[in-house]
Amino acid sequence: MGEEKKEKNVLNYYIKLVVIFSVLGLTFWFGFERGQNHNSNILNSDEILNIGDLDNNEKFDLSLYWKVMKVLKEKYVDAGKLTADDLLYNSIKGMVATADDPYTVFMDPDENKEFDEDIEGTFEGIGAELGIKQGILTVVSPLKDSPAEKAGLRTGDKILKVDDESTADMSIDDAVSKIKGKDGTTVKLTVYRAEAEEKTKDIVITRGVIKIDSVTYEMKDNNIAYFNVVRFGDDTAIVFNNLLREMPENVSGIVIDLRNNPGGYLDVAVDMASLMLPDGKVVVIEEDKDGKKKNFYTTGKDKLSRIKTVVLINEGSASASEILSGALRDNRDNVTLVGKQSFGKGSVQELVNLSNNTSVKITVAKWLTPNGEQINEVGIAPDVEVDLTDDDYNNDRDPQLDKALEILRSK
């Protein structure tokens, strides 16, 4: 198989980021790079594998692996159900799982095909972003007006069961596979919500076709421009730039709403930052396993840096959202972050295509803000913390946006 490297970086949800595009077609991986295609050959049972590059010239004898496989085939009561492919693929998945990273996974041919379809955009599902927080399947964000939001799924909900099946030992990929589905079908999620009087509740969601605008715009009172950015897709920076042309020249302030935005493409985050920062500013720093750092810079398209700005973030703001928030905070004095601590997804995945239509997705780097602060598992803290409670939500109040407008109206 020839070597081929796809250069485009993608940030989100994995939190697969996660369900937005797996339940909405998984484009939003919070860090994603195409890796090299490599030939892969199964070693003979008498071969010794040298892993010296990994750990102090250590070697291990693969004969143990083959002996266990042989014993299973000879003695297991349902040995007829054990195919060679299943044994091989599941053993590789076990090996990869020792990384103890929910975003580092091996994909067998079916999963790899499904991923390729998702990355192209299958817009059917519940319209929600999922992640793993403290080992628990968690809702990062339901999309606005999605089936998930309409059914009552909320950011921070812990999904304990999918159609009565426990998620305790379920990988993020398995969860996504079980939750997504065709338009018109239903899925039942058993969720735990800390604020709720009932500790757990069942939410039945009818899947649908998900259609979203990546950026929307409206003018608020006092000549304040409000932009709601729901994802960082191929068209986001283009649409945002076009909307800026509609904005009055004498606008007094800008709100960039990144709440429940799970992320998207890295280059789009850089393009967005370039419209809001002077040329040559660091947007984000990539740090690899050896501590080597690479800076990503703005590209001289600044239109907004002179205008007082408030960025809204919450627990559902992840990856590209965190990169943009950190870049604006670290590079401008007239930016205020309002809301809640962001999700904390700041790692980069590289997809390596292997033989037999399989692949492995490996976390290869982490993101740092321009000031060198870790994003992964930490998130971005708001300058002004404002809650949005269930009561606010149920009564269509938005104290976070209210605070943003208040800050922009003040001198």
C-alpha cells in the first residue's frame, strides 16, 4: 500500500468528539490529522518482536499470543463463533486500549468504513456531541433545535444506559454506533443530571436529519453585533467573513457565542482568529510527545481587534472553541470571556490507514494556548463566571448573554 499523508488538521468532536457528526457525521474531531498508510504483515509464530524503540530495547515473544489463540480455537465451547479476523482485531483493540486514552482507537474494516462515511457527512441522528468525562459517557452539547435538544437532553447529562444497555464499559465509538441511526427511529437514553430532583430519567429521542448553519448573526440593542458559532466546518470562516460585511461600521461591541460548540477544523479556527487578531499572532501551540512545539499564526485578515468583544463559553465549548477563546484572551486586552469552564478537549489525533481496510487513530499531540497553558483536561476558565440553571433554561432566560451585553454597554 502506497504512502499518503493527508495534511488537513481536524479538531473535534472527536469528543468522539463524540456524536455531532456520528450522530451527525463525525467531522468534529477535536484533533485530527491524516497519517501515513503503512503495509502491515502478521508475524510468524516463531518471530520475536523488537520494541526497543518503545521501551529500553525490550523484546517480547509473540508465540504466547499464538498459543492463546490456538487454545481458544481448540477448547472454547463456542469456538465456531471465533473467526480469525475477530480474534486478531479484538486483540489489537486490547493492545491499543492500554494507552488509556478514549481518542486512541483501532478500527476494524466495518468501523473504518463507517468512519469514512461519517467524515463525509451523514446528517442523521440525534444531533448531540458526546465525550468521556471521568470515565463516564457525557453529553458535551446538544445542537440547537436538534432532536436531542427538543427531547430535553442537556449539556453535562451523564448517559448511564442506551436502550437499557449499560454504558459503564462502553467505548465512545460503541456508544456513538448505538445512539446514531436513521431518520424517524428512536433511541432511549437513561441519564443522570446532578441538578435534577430525579437522579436518573429516561429520555426517548426520535432521530432526524440534522441541518445547521455554522454561523448566525443578528444585531442586539445598543448597536451590539451577536454571532452564534455552532461549529468550525469548511464554510464557517467564509460565512463569518461574509456576515461581517453586513455588520454596521459603527458597531459598539461584539458577542461571539461559542457555547455548546464542540469544535471542528483547526485551519478554520486559525482563519476565524485571523479575522479577530492582528497579523502574526500565535493562535495555538501544538506540543508533541517529545515536548517539541509548533506555533500556528494568524494570517493578516484582521477586521475586529479594535472592537470590544465578549466570548461566551460553557461546559460544551470544546477544542476549536477553546483554541479560539484562548487565542482571543491571550492576544487582546478588550476581550472578556463569560460563562462556565470549557470542556477541556485539547489533543490531536492522527489517523493511520493500515492493511485490510483497517486503521488506527492515535493521540499524537496536545494543544496549548498562546500563553502556554494546557487545554486538554483543563479547559478555558471564563473571566466572568455566570451560571445558566435549569430554571433559566426552562423559562427562556439567558443570564450569560445578559452579562455579555451588560459588559459591552458599560464604558
